[in-house]
Amino acid sequence: METKLTKVIIGGKEYEVTDKQAQQMLDIISNDVEQLKKDVEELNNCLTWRIIE
């Protein structure tokens, strides 16, 4: 069975991974991004913004 490799670049370094590995990496990164969005939203809800002239 032939395994197709996909080139992935993370932190400026190239890696050759299988399609399945690339999908797993993408899933993890997507989950991290979603968590960061939630964290930022929570922080924005806690902050009071003032305009300084």
C-alpha cells in the first residue's frame, strides 16, 4: 500500500508526513486556535477600555 506524503511547514522547518498525520496536526492546531479565540473573548469581556487622548 502506497502512502502519500504531504509537505508541512511548522516554525520554518519542513516535514514530510502522511496525509493522516497532516490531518491530525491540522485538527490539533484548529482546536488550539478555537481555544485561543475563546480565551481572548473572555479577556475582552473582563477588560474596560478607555480612550486616552
